[in-house]
Amino acid sequence: MKKMVGFGDYMLRLNPEGYLRFLQADRFLVNYTGAEANVCVSLAMMGMDTDFVTRLPENDIAAAGVAQLRKFGVGTGHIAYGGERMGVFYVEKGASQRPSKVVYDRKYSSIAQCSYEDFDWEAIFAGASNFHMTGITPALSKTIPQVCIQACKKAKEMGLTISCDLNYRKNLWTEAEAKACMTQLMPYIDILVANEEDAEKVLGIKARDTDVTQGKLNREGYVDVAEQICQTYGTKMVAVTLRRSISASDNEWSAMLYTGGQPYFSRQYMVHLVDRVGGGDSFTAGLLYGVMNGYGPQETIEYAAAASCLKQTMEMDFNLSTADEVKRLVAGDGSGRVQR
Amino acid sequence: MKKMVGFGDYMLRLNPEGYLRFLQADRFLVNYTGAEANVCVSLAMMGMDTDFVTRLPENDIAAAGVAQLRKFGVGTGHIAYGGERMGVFYVEKGASQRPSKVVYDRKYSSIAQCSYEDFDWEAIFAGASNFHMTGITPALSKTIPQVCIQACKKAKEMGLTISCDLNYRKNLWTEAEAKACMTQLMPYIDILVANEEDAEKVLGIKARDTDVTQGKLNREGYVDVAEQICQTYGTKMVAVTLRRSISASDNEWSAMLYTGGQPYFSRQYMVHLVDRVGGGDSFTAGLLYGVMNGYGPQETIEYAAAASCLKQTMEMDFNLSTADEVKRLVAGDGSGRVQR
Amino acid sequence: MKKMVGFGDYMLRLNPEGYLRFLQADRFLVNYTGAEANVCVSLAMMGMDTDFVTRLPENDIAAAGVAQLRKFGVGTGHIAYGGERMGVFYVEKGASQRPSKVVYDRKYSSIAQCSYEDFDWEAIFAGASNFHMTGITPALSKTIPQVCIQACKKAKEMGLTISCDLNYRKNLWTEAEAKACMTQLMPYIDILVANEEDAEKVLGIKARDTDVTQGKLNREGYVDVAEQICQTYGTKMVAVTLRRSISASDNEWSAMLYTGGQPYFSRQYMVHLVDRVGGGDSFTAGLLYGVMNGYGPQETIEYAAAASCLKQTMEMDFNLSTADEVKRLVAGDGSGRVQR
Amino acid sequence: MKKMVGFGDYMLRLNPEGYLRFLQADRFLVNYTGAEANVCVSLAMMGMDTDFVTRLPENDIAAAGVAQLRKFGVGTGHIAYGGERMGVFYVEKGASQRPSKVVYDRKYSSIAQCSYEDFDWEAIFAGASNFHMTGITPALSKTIPQVCIQACKKAKEMGLTISCDLNYRKNLWTEAEAKACMTQLMPYIDILVANEEDAEKVLGIKARDTDVTQGKLNREGYVDVAEQICQTYGTKMVAVTLRRSISASDNEWSAMLYTGGQPYFSRQYMVHLVDRVGGGDSFTAGLLYGVMNGYGPQETIEYAAAASCLKQTMEMDFNLSTADEVKRLVAGDGSGRVQR
Amino acid sequence: MKKMVGFGDYMLRLNPEGYLRFLQADRFLVNYTGAEANVCVSLAMMGMDTDFVTRLPENDIAAAGVAQLRKFGVGTGHIAYGGERMGVFYVEKGASQRPSKVVYDRKYSSIAQCSYEDFDWEAIFAGASNFHMTGITPALSKTIPQVCIQACKKAKEMGLTISCDLNYRKNLWTEAEAKACMTQLMPYIDILVANEEDAEKVLGIKARDTDVTQGKLNREGYVDVAEQICQTYGTKMVAVTLRRSISASDNEWSAMLYTGGQPYFSRQYMVHLVDRVGGGDSFTAGLLYGVMNGYGPQETIEYAAAASCLKQTMEMDFNLSTADEVKRLVAGDGSGRVQR
Amino acid sequence: MKKMVGFGDYMLRLNPEGYLRFLQADRFLVNYTGAEANVCVSLAMMGMDTDFVTRLPENDIAAAGVAQLRKFGVGTGHIAYGGERMGVFYVEKGASQRPSKVVYDRKYSSIAQCSYEDFDWEAIFAGASNFHMTGITPALSKTIPQVCIQACKKAKEMGLTISCDLNYRKNLWTEAEAKACMTQLMPYIDILVANEEDAEKVLGIKARDTDVTQGKLNREGYVDVAEQICQTYGTKMVAVTLRRSISASDNEWSAMLYTGGQPYFSRQYMVHLVDRVGGGDSFTAGLLYGVMNGYGPQETIEYAAAASCLKQTMEMDFNLSTADEVKRLVAGDGSGRVQR
């Protein structure tokens, strides 16, 4: 069986219950999250073999986070221990016109301060078919981009397929820093997930006529961007999720996969959101599931869109859907009838 | 005053809080449920006299379940004690495209293993005007259908009006088993609640041109089925709820009553669901409330539809609406303004 | 900086968790509320200086309520202590067709039994620019109207701008009692918040062609009523919120400000409600924020509408929005995208 | 079977979770309580027939309170409805050196404002063998003592045994008021529960050499007081609980019954407290259980002491012990081994 | 590294929060438990390699149970799927004189209905050094004793050390049934955990002068019983825990290991109980930890006693102590000072 | 009135509910804490004027922490904003032999990175009588000791009394670092709180014959140490708490004040712990309360010991006792009888 390795940050996620604001919260729900970890958990829930690599401090909070990965079946044998802290990620869930708010406290984390030698990459990649990372990982510190580049180089040498979600985060690095790093990484990447904003800010590739905040989606713009990326970097697949925020409670959701010079659009879902955080990661997981299982492009993008639609009907960042549940939504009508 | 007797299973209902999945739940909300018990509670809340008959093991969990019936005013004096266990019913609430999931663990329950002699039917039916059962009760074991048939016979002898909700459950028995039993029961039944799927699978009566999973409702088909049932079995009233699942969060809801050769359709509600489980039972309770209070058919079906609409805006299986609350919805606009 | 003084009742608010009904609740969420206190908290959260004046018994429950005001930055130094009790306000949150229900237990409260001398009005109004009260305060007892009238007289003498939300509550006093009191108060009031029902019942000023329960809003009617009020009492500003209840879960929400002989209408929001209680108070706070900061009428009504829209996406009666958050909604698209 | 009727106040009890103080509580646990209601629930749990009589307002909070009585099997058919409010009782649980604190808000309750005619005493006492009241009931208002006296007179006429727990509450009435009322009631009372402080303050009967706050118990003093009461009022039984507070967490607990000129002391328990509120009521219930079932004095006092010991190991005011559980403690060793 | 395989039942454990009784619970805490699973989790937490073998139905509740084992690091790769249900185990926590109560609903479980062929024993035992079972497993049904005996035979053939906790449960089988089965199993068992009651009822080996319910412990009796067992069955080690229940809140706790003809007693702990369920299993885990790591008998029994002491200061059945934490208690003073 | 200024760290405190371990927690209780902030809150609850000075990042989590200080009446007007993060402090509550565990994540906090100029010390100390700090503050970073020393110098110049709790934390700095800094600070300190371990490690002053881990307390040793401190540094008062940990659940607690060449010992309490964290801070607050209110030494130490005894019977780090409650314990018997 194919096996995916994810590499990135892993944080404690704290959020007030229900729709309470931070100022009202007397207790926080405790979860653990990270873009690549979320992809691993999602794939593991679908029955795939996964291994998550990060660096964590030796304390009971980190231990609880690792236990949660194990719970959902993700391999944790190559996590490095050391450094000073685990990042914390606070989320306040929005509703209707009130946006969700997040407060990051992830600086100085053990992973941000890692070196290439903290990990036994040879052992990590042995037996793996896929390596996944997001643009968040190299943004964690000044020194980690080199770790990422070396890891991709190693993965490539060992024959792994490399996937990456650009995921530009303006509070972690500048556009210039992102561009400097990501353009070095792009040649290694086979499968890229990127929205228009990412593409423009990180790769300088611009879509025509799209204004995301106005909620209008420009299908041709997406195709155009994907095409440019493939041509510039030789990327094999470019995928993008198409979200239209009607409010913090209701979103339209679909996705596009560009491969072999052709765009493939998924069916569109009108999602009444339970928790939208992690939607993008579950999409990537769905995409990789399709790719790793040899699905065709249309089948792949439908699976990925359905998987990420389901994620957003669940609490917390992890998509806990099984492959069967995703396939049932792909095949079905999304009418949500009780399954007795 | 009229008095209704319900007979059937009574289970512990466990569900994660909010929209959590089973895999995420570290605590379950504790309730007790059963199709006929739900009808009893609903009628009791509306001020009617009810008595619920079942068989339960002698332990503290069953005792807590009985206490809950008492809390809502249902008579529990004829419950038989013995046998090995109380069934458990796990519910995971769906949202948007994610369907609710249920796990039943009701086999080998005390009620499934009951005999006719476990109950003092003479005393149970004394002073009662109505007897209610669903198609779930005879499905509980190989031996219980005879208990049901004998109980109906006895009820009929003692002059009670008998109502039944077909409620076919494919995980409890086969269509053939259901048909074998229910066609024996049908002659005793005065008031039948049945959807098209039930009618076809259990009675072999088929509606034309309806495909429930596509969400389209075929009004003529319902009338046709009801008419056939009345003609075949001499049933006095056939009622059906008309649900269109837009998603696990939003449903259209209305109902039809066929009696005296005429169909009566209720107003239609667009329900933003809080918990849809128990919707059918609350409909039956509303129907019986109308019948037991001498309402005309249109008034009855409006009351029943409003009652079951309200149920679905509440947590758990019980409809805790008073008759006043239901009448206010029937009379009002459903705009949900605060009642100060 | 300008400073607002609020005067009124302050109650313990108890409500079941989520959508549970009173009958199902084994715990109540604990909050504290009062129409004028809500306005103070909202303004304090927006960075304004506020002071809340009430009368409370000397016990630990009242102390906890005062601590909550302090938490949100409201001045509590002029609260009088004495009397027998603090009112209690029970709220059961509705959903879809099921209306929210409230049970008031506010009679015999310390504030209802206060006298003018219980408070040091000279000190209270020193340094303040605005005095705010609602029609609920004089409705609390037979004796308190005189306290209110004297307080307004004093505030006027000391040069404060006086605002009032008519807020007619039929369970507190009759229309005749309300009219007798409020027509005496009207000459002192500079800024009035009043809906059509209030205006008709309390001031006898009637709008043409409006039937609120049918959910239709009559814009001209509102303008007409506001105009009549300004002409009759010399009121400088009349504002009104325009709510159309689609259901207990979804409401259309906008507002109108009439000043200088002109009506100004805000943008309209389709709100998926989290908790609508306190919506009117947050509107008043938004209105006062605009007025106290010298906003023009259109800017003021947009701010007030946005503020109260946001309130309804939060749990409990307080609007915990900062001025920045409100301005972002005024400026933005209400699409509720995550704020990273 | 014998049947007990209780008459008294019934309040909403609110308390923070665990050991949180009022100031820390963001939610209150919801229960309902009242000295006589507690006795009824306890007896009902032990399988006895009981009926609780009070007066409550017609609102959803009172309805929830009544449902709770029904849940535990207490008859609620003679509760009168009307008046303005239900009392509220706030409890903060102490620990170690920190005492529990209670805040009462029970004034102006529906029961306090009742009249003798609000109840159908003839029907209430028909078929009953015992009538129970505490000294709290006549303390609720200036007018209710007459209702209590008339009710006792009626009960006596109809042949019921009357029991009373003196339960002097200094925050409800003065010693003079208590004495004026209770000395009129004493001649009707067959079974009296009274501690030394009660006896002295209410009846003017003083025990020698006891100082409760020093934690020393004076066995002879209790016997002496009981003897005096029996001689003065012809009381048949006088019982008293003997609590030594070591801390808010640990108490020594035993009891004495004086009857037929003889004192009977129970075994002594060292109780690690879960919730001590309601301990006295559960003792009275145990006492009445013994009396109503024809137990001898030693057996009665052992049962009563064990019952009230168990109550204090449970949360909330109700003793939810079955008679079997109490008997097992009487017979056993109190070592608390798991019951499999 | 050595590896332990456990085989037995695995149930859903449900218990009310804190000290609430079943009748008061509106939510149950959700955990999963089983005597052998508890031993596996405890050993895994201490860093040992473990694998737990059972049979579970294919549903989401069982899946959640398996995820919990994975969370704590227990191997779940040899669990068989099939059958009808997972057992349920309800626990109500006692306090002071009130004993804990348990309600078992474990009949007809998938594991009870298993056959030897459901498991690939060759693969299960490959690479394992220890096999552990308790007397509960063969008690689950009439057919499972043969599975147990065959499994032990196989384990013996493959050179594993076999350990067993007699754990006689009178509600699962009779003494005669237990004796019939266990005497067949005894010859395979190298390490036996058994208290006096077990030894007498299951093996017919009686200790002199001990009456557990009186709370007196008879050290010589234990030695005598252990000696007899070793002589009769050639058992290498017999261990027993010595619990003296002072109340449901406080217990004295120590242990004895008999091996090589000598008894070794551990230090004694006075435990203020948090949750005593699972205490015996954590003792066995501690014992096996010592044995598997080559500890001497005194060191082993101290470790086992300390481990199980710590378990009883934690909620739920699992001992979540690390080996370091246990060793710190063995070395230290048990004074519970904060570890900063 | 006198006014106390505290200066130090302020962290988010997260802890699992009840006795759950980190590994079991799915939610954390949210509080805010810091040694000096705890002293401020405690004094504010007792009615004293306090102001807390720290430096916090500008985000919603810090804002919630500040709101909590305001809630309890502490002045927050001089808090500086800037820097990167607020520290996090995880606490797992121990029980019986299981010690509490804490995980600190306080490095790189805004306060650790502050400079003297971040604060307007002139304004801060204006009108204040007391300045309080602990040995934790200078331990937060390499640069903050200078800020502390300058602040003390400034406070001294402005005539404030300075108090300090040595509070040596080995995970923050080495003994050498502590000594280097604290010996510079000592000359400014009027009132010192220090246990033997602190005195030895930080000041190099050693007590004879004390071994804290053996739980024996050496009264003469304490006197000796205090005397040496006063002689060496001219300190006016040295106070120490005397804790004997019997277990994580039960502690003996008393205190000693050395002043004017004389030791004063308080009464001793046997505390059944609810939460011991913050015990020392509440002692300091009690001490300062006595000093600021002109109490004599015996009265002061009794008040301080009682205050800190009460703190340990409450959840979380803050002592929420009023001065009345403390005085009642000083005067009373600690028997924890209900306060009605």
C-alpha cells in the first residue's frame, strides 16, 4: 500500500464552546492541529498509511497531542523531541456576519527551531510513496526553509511524489520571503494546491478578473492560473478549492483540478457550516486519496470536494470521514437523511 | 377523559453533544426513547392521559428510564420487569450534507423476549380508549408478533381504537417477515400512519412516480396509496408525513390525512432542524390528539403537522410542546418571535 | 471624553444550554442583564466611558452581577445597595418555528423599590454627557416613575443629552400607566428609540398600514410615526429597528434614523441568529456611539445597524463587539471570512 | 398502604458546579427543593406513597419543578397554582474550613401568599395516614401560620399522624414570632424533630451544657430536652440528629429518638460529605419510614440515621436511596465496597 | 523488547459525572474498558509493547473504543470483527458510606460468541513474550472457555509466559463453572493474581481466619493460600492486593508477592480514592512490568503496589502513569507535592 | 486609603476538569494567573485598592485576561501593550499520592521582553503605598532584573513599602543567577516572604535540621533563618508558610511572622485541599492586608494564615475570600457549618 509522509507544525488548538467569544469562555475545547497533520489524519481515517513528522518539546501537552494522532491511526514514530514549546492556536467560531477569529501563538516552537539533522529522513521516507508539506512549514522561522528544501530534495531522490498546499500566511512571513523560498521549492512539487491569492502573492502568477471578497468566483481565472503554474514549474497537477462565503454560517463550496492541460470541476455544495477550519486540508487529503488510489481526474476532484464538504459539517480541524462516507456523498444527493 | 395506551420498546438513547461525531465524544447525553413511548410523552405533555407498557430489566438504568416517563406524566404502572437488558440506541447528529448516524443495540432486550402473560392486559386496557403500537414492536423478535396480535385482539374486544405507525425497519426484519406479521395486524388497525416506502415494503401497496431520495414529493401518489390501504383493510384513517430533506440541517415538512375518502393536506413548514429524530412519533401523537379530542380532519392534520414541526426544533426524541404551543403555531405565522 | 450614564434594572439571566427547553435543563447558563446595563456594556466594549446605576441587594449573587459589569469595563461606583432582591430572567432559546420563551421574576426587586434619595444624582451626572433609560425602568413599580422623572429633570439641568428606548412591556404595566408616565418623560428626551407598537401603545401615535406579525415592513409608516413624535415632543432623533422574523433562526434586520426632518435607512442584514435577546439594546448603544462621536446620521444608523446585527450572532444579551469590529462590518461585505 | 402528605415551600435550587464560588460560576446546576418536598421524595424513593402540597405560579420554571417531583414518584395532583413567583435558593458548596453559603430569595412566593381555601384539604387528606410540615412553612409570611394551624386541625380531625421538624430559620422570622406560632402548633404534633437550638429558641426549652459551635455533643442534654418537650406538649416522639462538624468536608453523624420515656441512640457515622444540604430532611424521611412501617424505636433510629448518612454522600437535596440501600448500610459495615 | 498480548472483553464504560447517581445523570462520561485491555494500556503507558485481542462488532461505537486503545499506544491489529454487540458497563461512583454501583450489560457480546478460529493465534503470539488473561474472559459464555484453553495451550507451545488474574465474578458464572474451567487453565499459568475469595471460590483453596467485610487483613492467610496454589499447580508467582475499605472514599492499599517459597510485602498506602475501578488491573500491569523488566521480587511488588496506588488517584479504569511516575512514588514519600 | 501596586507576569492558566490528567482532557478550564496578580486580586477582594502592572500582547486572549482582573476589582490602567505573547501555564491537579503537575510555557512573553521605559513608573507609584514583586519576575529573562531593580529604586524614592516573595523557581534561572539578582534587590525590601529552600538557594542562608520532603517542620530553623535575613539585609518583616504535605489531598498549614526580633506563629489548619496553587500568594496578600491596615504581628499572621487556608479550599489561583470571611475563620472554629 502507498504511504504518505507529512511534515509540518503541530499545535494545541483551543476554542471556546459553541459560539462563545474568547471574552466569554471559561473553558476551551482542547484539540491538536496542523495543516499537514490534518491531511495525515484525514487520509488515515480513509484507511491510508500515513506518518507525521514534526518536532515537539518533551512535555505532557505535546504527549497528549501525539496520543491524538495515534488515536486516529497516524504514525508518530519519527517525531523528534526537543526544543522549547508547542505552538498554540486559539479559534473563536464566527456566525452569520461575525467572522471567526484566530489568535496564533506559534513562534519559538520546537519545529520552528529544528535542523535537518533532527530527523532521520532516510528512515522516514523508506517505504513511503508521497511526501506532503504546506507553505506554512517553511514560514515558521528563518532557518526552516533550508530544512524543507533539503527534505524535498531527499524525497525526490528516494522517488516520492511531492505535494504542497501554498497556503500563504501573511502573519508568518512577507510576500518577498515566501516567494524567495517557494520558488525554490516549486520544481520539486508534483501536486500543488493553491488559490488565486496564494498564486499571486507567492508565485507572482495572477488571475484575471477575480475579486474574492466580492464573493464572485471566476472559473476562467482559476484555469488560467493553473495553466501558468504548470507551464512555469512543470507541475503535474494544480488543484484549487472554490469557496463563496455567503456568511460565516453558509458557504458555497466546490473545487477544480487542472491536469494534463485540462480543468475538471467538481459538483458544487451549499454548506451550512459547523466548523470551516481545516476545510482546505481535508480537500488536499481527498485529492491525495484519489491520486494514491489511481482515480481519474474527475473522480479525484469529486472525491476531494465531497471530502472537504463533509469536513465542514464537523467540529474541529480533522476530517473524520471514512472513504465510504465520502463515496456515499459523491454518489448520493447530499440530502442528509438519517442512516439507520 | 380519553386515555391512550402505548406498547413497545424503550431504550437508552445516547448521543454526543452538539455536532460531535462518535469518535470525538467523551460524553454522551442520556435520554430514553421508543417510538410508542415518544407518542405517550407527547400526548401527556398535551394534557392527555397515557400509559406506557413495556418490559424492562430490574436495574438502575431501566429505573432511570421509567423515572423519565414519570417526569413527563406518563403512566408507568403496568410496565413488566424481568429479562436481561434494555436496548441502547446511539445517535450522532448530522449537519448539512453529513447525515445523522444511528447505531442500534436493542437485540435480546427484555421486551423482545416478553410473552403475552407478562402483562395484565385486562387491567391495562380498562378505562383506556386508544391503543397504539408501531411496526417496530413486532419486529423485535421472532416471538413478539404473537404478543402484538393477541394484544390487538384484546384491545379490540375491549372496544379500544387502535392506531399503528408501520415504521418498517430493515435492520430488524425482512420485508417478508414484516408483511407476514403486519397483514395479520392490519384488520385491527383503525388509524394507520405509513409512508410510501413502508406501504410498499410491508403491505405491497405501491405509489406511482415517487422517488424519495430525489427529494421530490408526489402528492397524488400518497393519496393513491392511502386509498388502496383503506379499501384493502377497511382502515378508517391513513396519515403520512411529507418530508423533503434539503440537507441534514433543513427540511420541508407537511402531512396528509386520508379519511372518509378524502385527502387533507396540512400547511407546509420549512424547518431548520434541531433534532429530527422523533418527528414521526410526534406527528402520530398530534394526530391522536386531534382524533381523541374530536377535531375535524383538516384541523387534525394541521395540529399534527404543527406538533411535529415543533418537535424537530427541540433536542432529543420527545416532543415537549404543550397543546397551547401547538395551537399557537397552527394559528400563527411561525415567525418565531419571542414570547414575553 | 464623553460619558454615558445608564439607569435601570439589572437581573440574573438564566438559560438552558443550547436549544434545550426549561423542562430538559439540568443546568442554567448564568449571565446578568438589563436593558440599560446592556447599552453600557456595549458602549464600554467600544471604548466609551460609562457608568451604570441601579439598586441591588447585598448578597453574593448581586455581587457577581456587579463583577460582570466591571469585567466589561462599566463603572459601578454609584450602584446603591439595599432592598430585598435582584430580579431573575429565564430565557429558553427558540429555533425555527419554535419561539424563544422568557419567564420574568423581577417583581419586588431592590431597584423597583428605590427612592430618588437612594442615589447621589449630583455625583452621578458630574462629568457625564449622556443619560440613558428605557421604558422598562419606570414600569418596575408604582413608585419608580417619579424617580425617573426627577432623574431626567436633574440630568437636563446638568446639561446631559437624554436618550430613551420606549420598550413597552405589557406584563409590567398597562398602556394607560405607560402613557401617563412616558408622556411626562417625553419632553426631556432628545433621542428616542421606538418601534411602531411602542409608539402606538405608549404615545398613542399610530403608523398606517403595518402589521408586524405578518412580517411585512412598512417603511413609510415608520417615517410617519417618527415625524409625528418629533413634531409632538420636539424629539431630536427617533430611531427604530426593522426586524422581519422569518423564523426563530433567521431574521432580516435593518434600521431607520429620523432626524432633521429626514429618514436615513441602513443596509439590511439577513441574520442567522445565535441569540436575538439584547438586539435592541445593542442598537441603542450603536446609535449613541455614533452620536457621542459626532457621526453624521447615515454613518450613525449604519454603525448602529451593524452593531446590532453582530450582537445577534453572539450568545447572551451583551454585545461584545469592539468599535473596530463594527466598522469592519459597515465597511465590509458580511461574508464572515476567517480573520487570521 | 400508608400515605404521607407534605405541605410547604418548593424552590428552585441553583448552585455552581463542584466547589466553585458564586463569583466564579458561569453555570448553575438546576434542582428543586423544599424541606417537606425533600421528605416526600425520600419516602417515595423508598417505595412509600406520598403527596406534596404547595402553591406555585403558572410558569415553565414551576412546571419543571413539578415534573421533577413526578420523576421521583411524588404525587403532585393537589398543588395549587396562582400567585407571583417560586422562591429561589442559591447554594455555594463549602470545603474544609470554608463553609457552604446559601442565599435565599424566597419572599413573595406563591406559597407564602396562599390562603387556606387555595387547597382542597378534604381531598388532600383522604386516604392519607401522615401529615408532615416543618417550622419553615409557617415562617414564610405573616398570613401562612393560620393556614398551617387550620391544616393541622383538619388533619387531626381526619385522624392523621402529624410530624414536624422545628427547623428554626432566623432569617425568616424572629424567635418571638416562631414561638407564638409553634406553641399553637405543638399540641397537634405527634412526632417532633428538633435540635437543641430549635428547642431553645422556638419552644424556650433549654438543654444543659451544650455548645454546638465547639463541636462537642452533649448526649444527656438532648435526652433532657426531648423529655421536657414530651412532658410539656404530650409529643409521642422526639428525634434529633447529632452532627459534629469537623470541617465542611467531614462530619460525624448520628441520631437520637426519644419515645416512651426512653432515648435510643443510633450508630455513629464519620461522613466524608458530598452535599450536606437536605441531611435533616432525609433523616425525617427515614424516621417516618420506620414509624409508618411499624419499626421499633431502635430499628427506626438506625434506619433514619443510615438514610441521612447516605443522603450526605449524594449531590443535591434529595435522598435517592432505596429502602434496600438503607437497610444494607444498617446491616453492613459502611466500608463502601463496590456492589457488582 | 518483550511484548505482552492481552485477550478478553472490551466494553463501553458509561458513568455519571462526579458523584451523581444514575437517576440524576443527564450525561454519561464515555470510556472503554476491560480487565485485560486495562493491563495493556497500563503497560503501554509505561513504554512496553502490547497487543490487545478481542472481538468487536463492526460499528462506530466499537471503532471509537479501538481508537482509544490506539491513543494509548496499544496494538489493535489482531482484533477480530463480527458478532452482534459490544458490552456496556455502567458505573456509579460511590462516596463515603455509599458504595459504587455497577450495572453490566455484557451478554451476547461479539467476544462472548467468538470461536478459536476467529483469531490468527500464530500471528498474534509471534514475537510476544507474555500472554495475559483474566478469569472474566472464560466466564463470558458457555463456549468461550474452550477458546481460552486452546489459546493458552498455543501460547505455551510458542514459549510465552502466561499470567492470569482469577477475578471471580459471581454474576457471570457459578463457582462450579468457574472451578471446572479454571482448574483446567491453572497448569498453563505462570503468574497468578488472586485474592482469597477468588482462591476459595474458584480453586477451593481456603485461607484461614480472614473476613474481608470486617476490613481486617490476615497476612498469614494470604501467604498460606499462595503457598497452596504454588504447590498444587506449580505456579511460579502468586500475587495479591490487600485492600482495606475504610469507606468508599478512603482505602488502605498494599500488596504481596509470593515466589520462590517466600512472601514479599509492599509498603502500605492510605489512598483517598478518585476512582478505584481498575485498581486490580493496574496492579497486574505493574507486576508484569517488573517481571518483564527483570526486577527482583521486592522491587516488583513495590512497583506494582505503587502503580496501582496511583491508578486509584485517577479517573476511569486506565492507569495513565508512566514508569517514571511510578518509580518516583516508589522512591519518594507520597506527599503529593507539586511537580514544577 | 492605602494602595498596593503589583508587578509581574500574567499568564493564561489551563487545567483539565476535576482530577482528569492532561492525556484525558478534552477541555481545559480557562483562568489567568501570576504570583503578583494573585496578590492584587486577593487584596482587591478584601476591599483594598490595587493596581497590577505587566506587559501583554495586543490580542483577544490577553484582553480576556485583563477583563478578569477588572472583574475582581484590580486596576489595569498601567498595563503596557506590546511584545509577542502571553505565557501559558498548564496545571493537572493531583490527588492523594499523585502529585499535581505543571507545564510552563512562559518564555518569550511580552513581560519577559519589557524595558523600564515601557511603563510610566511615576504615574504608577503616584498615590500608592505598597509595591509588591516576587522572585519570579526578575527570573523571566536576562534583561528584566534591571527593570525590577530600577522599579524598586523608584518605589523607594517615592516612599513606598516594598514586599517580595522570594519564590525561587529552578526552571527559570539558576541559583547563581537568582543570588546575583536577589541580593541586589534585598536592600530595598521591607517585607520578605521566604521559605527555607528559597532562603538557602537564593540568599545562601541556611536553616538547621529541616528536611521538607520528609514532611517534618522545624520551627526553630525558621526562626533562625528569619533572624539571619533581618540581620543581613535590615528586612523589617520576614514571613513564611509552614506546609506539611500529608498527601496531594490533605495538608497541614500554618505560618510564622518574624518581626521586631520576635517570631509569631499562627494557629495550624488541617486543610482538605481543593486547589493548593496560589496558596502562597494568598498568604502574602493576607500579610499585606494586616500590615496595610495596621494590625499587630500576631493578628497579622493569624489573618494571613486563615486567608491562605481558605484559598486552598477554592478552585483556581485566586483567593476570592472577603475580609469578613477571613475574619470569621480567624475568630471561629473552622468547622465549616453552613452559613444561612
